[in-house]
Amino acid sequence: MPTYVLMTKLSPEITKRMKQRTELGKEWMGMVKKKCPEVKFLCHYALLGPYDFLDIYEAPDEEVAAKVSMIGLSYGAIQAESWTAIPYKRFLELSREI
């Protein structure tokens, strides 16, 4: 399955509710599991920068990846982007074809 990187920036309203972060995160993850059961999360990180969270996951295609981003937006993110990630070894193989 293809790998995606989800970059999420929370809205100011949600960041005011940081004490509820555990519950909000569980709700979001529950909805992703319900709406996109084929998605497999590999890791989750909280960030100190322009984005609040980075999640790496596998999904069967870009439409499912788009749903993951849209679910984030429906749970209070002002920005949720799913980027395609290519394993570095495969990237090097592709570069030799150029």
C-alpha cells in the first residue's frame, strides 16, 4: 500500500481545548477507523512548528488519503494535507531512470 504523510494544523478554537486533546484525538482516530478501515497508521508525532501533528500512514489510494485529510478538517483542523511518500530506496531507483 502507498505511504502518506498527514500534516495537520489545528484551529485556534481547538488549540484552546488542549486539556481535551486525548479525547479529541481518540474521536478523530475512531472516525478514521470507521470511515477508512483499510488505513494503517505507522506513527504519530506532535510538532513544534508551522504544523501541529505529523502522521505517517498507509492507504490503498489517494481517495482514501483525501478522506483522512477531510476527517481531520471536520474535527477542527484548519489545514490537513496528505502527501505521497516514496521510500528513499525507490526514489533513488527512479532517479537513475532519468
